Amino acid sequence: MFDKDGSGTISIAELKEIFGGKDISDDVWKEVINEVDDNDDGEISYKEFVEMMLKMVSGDPEAKEEKEKDT
């Protein structure tokens, strides 16, 4: 759904397409990606996306760490 090119990651270009942010600078999108990009590849992997969603849903910035403790 978000991974338009089937690469397994979400890129800046895909974020722009998803959110209609063509008028938003790449620097802003880079900041968004950097918030969740654990492996520093400049894109959002499926795992990073799931962790970001868990944080958003729970409202708890530590949700990722607690989930990892449970597994």
C-alpha cells in the first residue's frame, strides 16, 4: 500500500505520494524518516514502519523497547 515500487521500503518519493507533500522540502521528509530509520539507510523498512505505528497507536515513545522485551 505504501511501498509503491515493491522494494520493501518506503522512500521519500513514496512518502510524498502518500501524503501529497510535493510542496514540502526533502529535508522535512528526511527528518520524518530519520525519526524511525533504525538502520540509517534513508528509507523506512516494514519493521521500522510497524514500530512507528505501534508508537503512534500507544502514544508511548518507548513502545518499541517494551515490545522487544516481550519477544
